[in-house]
Amino acid sequence: MTPQHVADWVNTHPLSAEHVDCATAVMLKILDGKCKMKSDEKIVMSLLYEQVKDRPGKLLGDDIHALISSAKHPLDDAMRDHIYEKRVLAETRISRPVMKAFKAMIRQQGLFVPLHTEEHV
């Protein structure tokens, strides 16, 4: 999976402001260590976030993007806790149906397809 593949996918699959919020919330979850996606899917989601981080979200703003930008690995406990708190707040603002629809859309529209086809080549 390359950054170019994700960039091409984003260019052919226009994302709404709600989708940007969802990608941002997933990035927070990756950073706080609570994301249960496969490691290769986390990489793809991180690349997706990099593609959309400068786009306006509907609910999440520049403060969240600045927090993500300032998060350096490895995270110390205080930063991880702060990101966790912001992620929980973000997830309460984004409805569960919106997040579920986003996750279904990116899977259905093939964002992860090359992961599986490349593994079996």
C-alpha cells in the first residue's frame, strides 16, 4: 500500500465533511492505541487521514488536527490520555450510524482491496 494509492483513491472517491470527521476520529483512535483494525489497515487509515487533514470537517476542527500533528511517537502517558479524551469526545459528536456508514463505504469502495490482493500475489 502506497501513499499514492490512497491519494488516487481519495481523488476518485469524493469525501464529505462528515467523512473527514470520521477519518480524523479513527486517527485519534490509532494514536491512543485503542484501534482494533489490522496493522496494515491502520497504515491505510493514517495515509487517508494525511490526505484529508487539510479539508474542513463538519464537527471536528483545527484544534484536533493540531493535536494530531503535535503527537510524536512514542507518546508519553499524558499525551496518550489527552488524545484518548479528545477521541472519546469526537466519537460522541459523530453519530454511530455516520461512522458505520463511513467504514462500510471505504471497504465497499475498495480502499483496502489492494491490501488483500497484494498479500496473495
